[in-house]
Amino acid sequence: MNYISYFSNASKKQTMPFLIKTRTELGDMKTIMNLASGLPNPEFFPLREATFSLKDGKVIHVPQDLINVALQYGSPAGMPQLVDQLMTMTAELLAPPHMDGRKVLVTAGANVASYIIAQTFIDPGDYAFIPEMAYPHIHHVFKDAEARIVPVPSDDGGIRPDMLREALEKSSDGRRKLMYIVPHGDNPTGITMSENRMRELYSLACEYDFLIMEDDPYYFLQYDPQVSSSFLSLDTEGRVLRVDTFSKTIGAGVRLGYITADQPFVDKLTTMHSFIMTHASPFSQVLGLKDVTETVNVCCSKGLLFVPGCQFMVDSTQPCPYIRMSFSLITPESVDKVFQILADVIREELKRTTSGN
């Protein structure tokens, strides 16, 4: 696989900044008198140790040597111990082909990861294929990279392969760069893809020679105990850039995620990562309405807040009949009240629209 051909022109020119390169290479050389890397002296760090009590009763003790690591500049790729653990976990859970040829890059969450990927691989004018309804952040990410964003229609199984092929045929050969997709519990549709659908889409990636950004923040939050496959598990050609995050499983404030991909891709992504933020913190449904904008406003005045579907579209000014509701912060006892408010507002909105007022 010609990895270099996928990189953006800007990223091809980038090399690791000297100071960061120096810190990485000299970090374990204790005998050298290091006057170059600008590392703070650990003797002056204010913390000596830390203890974390978990809800299950377990206690995690962080001794001074690890505190010193946590408060110090680190590797752009992430702490080696964590990288090794993530590599092992990915190999055991997803069993990707040629895992020995892949690497992990630790990032400050999935949003940073998607931004780094876009900047590393997309040149202005390159095509980025996304679901018709997609997580709003990705619109900004691709717009910032000046990509030509192509929304592809979906059905209840996810992106339709026939519609993706149609979009690919209409795009310029050589400028089809990548497809963005959330395979499990997609935001906002909630769709989880079958392995057969994944295989159909992956086959198109191989046929039309583009990459797949697999953003999978909800992989560990599936209700079905039979966890389905992933694009990385099917990736025999090294086309998948998998993004994981701890935001949904440990805490959003942890700001920690990671990218798994073939080593040449991760090496270049690491360089881009070092330019943007040095490294991650070591411490760490459907209505009878044509548009729901007014529905959102009325519900908000009644103490109910949700996201209008237009916010997940490339052009958020267009009318949209969908809403996205997340129930993670409400109690089971308040569910009936929430949907009673929504139902009442919908009824009033339907009366208003049908009467023409």
C-alpha cells in the first residue's frame, strides 16, 4: 500500500518539531546533561502522590514516580505503558488483521482525533463522504480542511452502499479521500451496522481506493450482549483509521481517546498531533412536522431541551423533521413527564401548521 499517496500536501512536508523530538529521544538517557528539552524539574512539582476511590470499592494509588510522569511533558504518541495496553486491548477485542503492523496514537478525545485525521489526509477539494445525518462536529472538521463534503443517504442499516457507489461515480478520480462513519449506536440516528453492511462499504473503499474514519465512541455501550464487528476487524488493506474515546465510558472530562491504524499512518498522525497540541494530557426518532425548529424553542420554554435534526446536516439552515434526544441524564421516573411535554407541544404545533396560523 502506498501510504504516502493518501497524505495531504501539507502533512507530507511536516517533520517532528525539534524540541519534541529531543524530549522523546533523550527521555530515557539519564546520564546526559540535558540543557535542550526544556523539561520542568520534577523536584518542584506540587503533588507527591494521589489516591482515587472507585465506586466499586477499589482504590487506585498513584505513587510519586507516576505523578512525576503525569505532570511532565510526554511523548506525542502517548505514554508507552498506556499505548501497549491499548494495543493489547484492541487486538483481543477486535482481532484486526496484521495487528503487528498497526500502532496506537493517544489523543485528547475523539474530536481532536478526527481533526488531526482531516488535517493529515485531506487537501482542499478532496472528497469526504459522510452519512446524510451526522455528528455536527465532523461538518466543521471537514469544512476547516476545505473538503468537498458529500452526504450519502442511509436506511435503517446505515449508509446505503448503492447510494455511496453513485456518489463515488460522480466524484473525481484521485480526489476521493475518505468516508466518515459511526458504526455502533450512530449519533444521531442510533443505527448499529451489521457486519454484512460493513463488508459492503469496506469493499467499496477497496474498489474506489479511499480511507475509512471509523469513529466508534459507543462501542462499549451497546445493549446487545453480542458485540458486533468493526471496520478495523475487516481491514485487510490498512484503509481504516479507527477512533476510540474514554469520554462515554470513564468521563468526558478525562479528554482521552486514541487512533488505531497502520504504522505509517500513525507515525504521520503523531507528527500532526505534536504540532497541534504536543500530546494528550497524561492526567487524565420521526414526527408529522416538516421542521422542528419552533418545536425546539417551545419545548425549551417548558424546561425540555433536545437537539433539532438540522444541526446534524451539512446545511443546518434547511428544514428537518427529526430530533435527537439523549436520555443519559434523566431518571426513569421523569421519562413520562419528558415525553408528555413533547407530545403536547407536537399536538399544538400540528394544529398550528394544519390551520395555517
